[in-house]
Amino acid sequence: MQIVGTETVFEKKNVIALGTFDGLHRAHYRIIQLTKQIAQQRGMGSMVYTFASLPSAWFGGESQLLFTPAEKTRALDEAGIDYLQMQPFDEKVACQSREAFAEYLRTTLQAGVLVAGFDFRFGAGAAGDAEFLHQYGKAHGIEVIILQRMDDAQEPISSTRIRMAVRSGDLQTAERLLGRPYGLCGEVCHGREVGRTIGFPTANISVPHDKILPPRGVYITRVTLDGKVYGGITNIGSRPTLQNGEDVSIETNILGLQQEIYGKQIQIELLKFVRPEQTFADLDALRKAIERDKSTAAIFFEKENKKPL
């Protein structure tokens, strides 16, 4: 996938999917798949135009993300999109007229077909909508396809619903709406390495402050490292037994893995909540709790036939 800059030159027209695509949930994937299908049928390029942050954040609203920019880029690359333009949602974008935005798509990004969801809005004051896109497209020879809303449990599938589910710890609903478990990605970094001293080394990762996390506690997880998949137990919290303060840490004991992985990127998928964060009397009590957590994970993978490998 090629990242599109202001100087990118296109040899052919593009089918452009428009949207914030936070989390890339099931309804988003329908837009992406249609974009790819049309591009292939017509010999055009497939492109996604999106934002690195939530538009609502600029106006003082929701600012936390299901997808960091890196996660969104990787997911769209894996989805098979040819081109990606990810803009910061800033004053320039917020104040751009709907006409100027449409002209940018037509002239700079060489739009041949535009694909968007039913609720896509753009331009200053959110004045641009599906009706305007249709009118503009008709006047300039650009086909516009607006997908109707996709429902789950008689409500639209939306990033807002998924954020609510993750924050409340409802991983089942989040997974159903996303079409996959909710995940966290990051580079393995050095922690206090207390787990190593009690026989349970952990992979510690940090995520951006605006990445949405579920409630603090212990989770059964699936871990992807160097293309291989492992089972894991992940603790999200402040590690009160170790008097870690209020800093939130994300640390995973990867089942069956002994090698050093500092500096490597891992993906963690949250499969099941095990228990809330607890304060233990001492490290031995903590060690016994982790042993129980690992046993719970082993039973989970066997019972649910969700083998990590």
C-alpha cells in the first residue's frame, strides 16, 4: 500500500472510500471491500481517505481511539488497499468548504468513484452529505455510491457503540461489532521485570494515551509475534501489589514463550475477562494468582477450541 502525499501522481482514476474508519468494524469493511471490487472491475486504483484523529476531538468531543494511526494503516494494508491518505483533522480540514473538499478529491486524488457510508459528513459545518456528493458527482462525471446503514441487534454498527462496549468491558459485543476481538499493539519495552523474579516473565507494551482501554484487570488474550500466534494472560492496570502508582501498564505473560522479545512489535487480542485488578499481600500470593490465571487460560483455549497456535 502506498501512502499518498501532496506530490503523488496517479496514472489512472481511483475509487476512493471516505470515512474516519475508527476500528475498521464490519460496516467499514463492507465499504472497503466494495471499493476494492469496483477498482478491480474498472481498472482503477483503490484508495482510502481518512483521518489520523477523530473529527469530534477537534470540536471538544470524543477524542479516544479504537485504532491508533499505526493500527489503522496496518489494517488497511492487510485489507489490500492500493493507496492511503491519512490527514490530521486540524483547522485547515475543519474550515474547508464542502466544494473545496470535493474538488480536492476530483483533481488531486483523481476520484473516479466515491464510496461512503450513509452518515458521512464533510466540509465546514458538516455541510457536505450524501446528497451534495451525488450532485457534485453528477456534474463532474464521478459515480457516488452511498451504503445504507448496517445493523446489529436493531441498532447501527458504529464506532461509538464499540467504544462504549470496550470501556464497559463488554468484549463480546465489541468483538461481534468489529468482526474480530478488540486489540492492542505496541513495541515490547523494559518494565520493572518483577514477573521474571517469580517465574512469569511478561512482555510490556505502551500504547498512546488516546487509545481506548477496557476496565483494569486480567484478560485471556491471543498474542501475535513475528507471524506466530500464542495464548497469553494480559494484565491491564496499575499493579497495586507493586505500588506502581497510577500509571497504567499493559503486561502479558505469553504462554510457552521463553525467548527475549524486547523491541519487537506484538499484537494482543482481548478474548475474555478473567478477574479485576487486585492487591495481593505479597509476591507469593501474586505468583499463585498468576498460576490460576494461566490455568484458566489453558481451560479456555481447550474448551472453546480456540487454540492460540
